[in-house]
Amino acid sequence: MCGIVGYIGHREAYPIILKGLKRLEYRGYDSAGIALFDGKDLKLSKTKGKVADLQERLENEISTSGNLGIGHTRWATHGVPNDVNSHPHYSNSGDLVIIHNGIIENYESLKKELIKRGYTFTSDTDTEVLVNLIEDVMKSDNLKLGKAVQIALNQVVGAYAISVFDKNKPNEIVVARLGSPLAIGVGEDEFFIASDASPFIEYTNNAIYLEDEEMAIVRLGKKVKIRKIKDDSLVAPYIQELQLNLEQIEKGGYEHFMLKEIYEQPNAIKDTYRGRLLASQGIIKMSGIDDHLEKFTNADRIIVVACGTSWHAGLVSEYIFEDLARIPVEVEYASEFRYRNPIITENDVVIAISQSGETADTLAAIKLAKSKGAFVFGVCNVVGSSIARETHAGAYTHAGPEIGVASTKAFTTQITVLTLIALKLAKIKGTISNSDYHYQLQELELIPEKVVEALKADDHIKKIADTYKSVSNFLYLGRGYNFPVALEGALKLKEISYIHAEGYPAAEMKHGPIALIDENMPIVVIATKKGHYEKVVSNIQEIKSRKGKIIGIVTEGDVQVKELADHVIEIPETLESLSPLLTTIPLQLLSYYIAVLLDKNVDQPRNLAKSVTVE
């Protein structure tokens, strides 16, 4: 979850690291710190709070010169967020400095052993234990830093991405990963270390992504040397050319990344189906499916594993796959799936969904499914991510970088990919008529234009948000394809405004939630003309009879719900199977504007991080 940045080379390290931390702050923002070395003095500054707090403090208390440095922005695991628990951490001698993303599960037993050997600790973190373990190994056997890191990590249980250097050898940084992402930017006699490529994209477009259980010695004047942590075998570095550009990770005039990313959805959806959807020819081209067609067409079932917003996209896909391709689908929380001894066979296809491609629970679920012989297909957004490398095949969403912690365009692009897969399989299996298939493709091609139309309700939604910004609870209702959208709408509101909200199937309202309804309770009802419309209207009438406040998401030109609802937000008409791509838009805007009106930190909501790389 935490963000780590490092630099070694000919430039001043401080501005590179500071800018990098700001770009990685979506990964954690409880505290931040930087360590710099200028060839003589090791300087460290860290503080509870955000990177801006660190910048203000650091520039007033230490010199920022030096060509070697590491920085960290933290999402707390072990130890409360405070100055002492912030990273970087020193070893007892003061020679070694480390930053760490992950959890060392056996740190308590390691700490007890180190205390017996005379080590002392100032923080409550597992990371301080790790840096002293490395130092102990290094001194006990008179080893170089790289070898000491390798031996120490073989004693560790848990997950990590680390960057560590020795001030007595300022021409190298040692890095390693297991379960948490780590990239090495390769420049002209300079190297960049980061949790993802965003901190160094303006300096180099060449990057090495470490695999699990790999470590690297990054040394000036030398090529990066990569070894396996377990057996010390050498690994040939694979340098990738990055497709990311600087413009994609800047706000582009929007007040928040979240709003920018909501408005990027028409292009993101188009980019996701570009080259895959040839509607006029009736063709869907997806090499990840074409190359493994029999796995899908002969599958007994599809198991979808995901977390959070990606899980909601998986729920939408359950309706799509079962309705169109007639393949049984089970949708599982990856965090539960990996621990409940699931029944998995060689005839199952597992689809793993993750925006970042680094979600720890989803990665663990993938490994479990592979060990049982299942075919695993990944749907993720980040090229070269762990899930992209760990799965047998997959499809990227091409949403572009998503910086806002609350996912928006990730959700709609994931649904787009899953819809393409379902339609392709339906055509091959003959579970959809030729005319319906072509109509579905044409309608999918029109979705970006219809999202543009849905976004025009922005000002109207802002007024509705102002009306309900002070309430304590929300209820979201939907049926069929739009039940998962109700769940997603409630999640968005909780994530960024901290207002309690629940999503329910509309028909389940009578089985409990109806007891909550009174004149103070706003209920968002997704009531499009396609999909159980009359049933939903009956639910609305039940709400009105109990004085609930209704915000209706309706199809353009609706009359019946307009007469009943306190507010309506119109979206263009489309097929029921594609409606989640439109109905989610007003819910994203509603949550955004309520949070803004409440003066919440929209892009960095409390206690959350973008990429959940620890359990």
C-alpha cells in the first residue's frame, strides 16, 4: 500500500523524490519521510501527515543536497501514524537506511532475538526490525549489503518491497520484492526506484519490474544485477518500454483526479474496445480469448475473484455471462476465496479482476486457482503488473492511470472488457441470435457518446448533492444488472464522504431495509425502462408511502418515476446489459459533489489506499 521512491545518479535526488512521493501519495498518506546522502552526511526528515507537511518541515530543518536518496509515503500497518513510526528507518549503527512497503508477519520473534543480541528499537514498526536484521547478518558474517539482504529476507515471513542503502557504500541501492510491486527506472548512469513508474516517467521510459522473490543491486556504472532471493540464481533483467506519459498523471485543469477520471470515461471505454470491437463487421478480436478458446467454451463454470469495486464489476459480469453466453458464474471476494478451501477443478476458468494488478488477496487467489489446475484469465489496467504476469492470459482495460483512490473509470472499463468477452463467447457458442449479437455490438460502440450525454447532468447533480450533503444515511436500490451498480454507488459515497450507505436489490427492501425509511432517508433508486421497470416503480411507491426521499436514475423521457420521485437524473436509453455503464455515472458524480461540499479529501479519503498490496 505504501509508496516508495529512490534515486541514485548525477542529479539532485531531493526534487525527484519529493515529486515522486506526491505522485504516489494515493498509495498512502498517514506519514512521509526522506533520507538523503551527499557523500559525507546522512540526512533524514520524516513526519506524520502528508507529503506537503514533510516538504514544509524538511526544507526548514535539513540540507536537501545529495545525489542518493530514498523516500516513503505510508499507509500504517504496524505502529500508529506518527513521526517515529514514519519511514525511512535507520539501523542501530546509523549506517543502513530502509523504506518498506508490506508486512513482516514474524517481526515479533525476530525482534525478541535481536533484543537479546543488544539491539534497541525506537519505533513500533516491523520495518525497523528488518533493517536491524539486515545489519546483524551483515556484521556477523562480514558480508556485503546485497548478500546480507538476501540472507535476512530468507528469514522473513510476509510481504515486502524494500529499498535499502549503506552510507559507507553510496554508489548502490539494494531492492527486493515479494507481494508488493517495485519498478526500477533505467536512465543514463542513473537509476530510479518506485512502487510504480509514475515518479520517473519524465526522466526515462525504460523500466525493470521485479518479480516476486527477486532482489536487485542497483549500482552506478554497472548494469542492474538481479538474483533470486531463495537460491541466489542470476536473472537476466528485462527492460520494458513504458507507455505512460506525464500528461496522463496530471490533473489537467480539474479540481480533483476523481472528477478528471469520471470525465475521462468516454475515451477510456473507447480505448478499451478500440481494435477489439469491429461492430460494422460483427467481429470481436481478443487474442487472450482466441488463443485459449477451448478453455472458455468447455468450461464447467467461470469463477470471478476480485475485491472492492472490481468485485462489483464481477457481479455485473455474472449477469452478462449467464444471460448472453449461458455459462454458470460464481463471484467471490478474493480475500474469502483464498481461505475457505474452495472446490476448483481443471474445467474451471477463473477470471481475476484488479485495477492495479497488484491486489494481494487477488494474487493469492490466482496462485491457489493455478495450483488446482484451473485456467486463470486476468483483467487489469496496469501493463506489466503482477497479475498480468501471473495469469495464463488476460486483457488490459486501457483506462489509463487512475490516481483517485475511489475507482471510477476502472469500473466502467472492466465492465466493457467483460462484456466483450461474454459477447464473443455467446456468438461462438450460438447462445445469441445473429441479429441480437450485431445489435449488441452497435449499442456498445455507442456507449462513449451516451456517457458524454450522461455527464451533462453534472450541474443538476451538484444541486441534488447540496440538498443531501448533511444526511447521515443513504440507501441505494437496483434490480438485475443494476443491483451491483447500487452496491458500487453506496461504496463510492462511503469511501469519499464518510456517509453511511447501503446497496440492496430493490426487491429485498421489504426484508429489512424498509424499517430505516422515514422523511430523513434519501433513497437512490435505479429505475431504467429496461429491466423490471414496473417492479421498481412498485418499490418506489412503497418508499413514498413511508415519506422517503427518492432520487431516481431514469431513462431519458421517463414520465412515471418523475411523478413519484423527489429528484430524477436522466440517462440515455440503451440495452439492459449495457445500462450499468450509464447508470453508474450519476452515482459517481453524486458521491463526488457531496464529498466536495463536505470539504473532504476526495482523492485521498481517510484510511484508504489505492492499491491494497497487503492483507
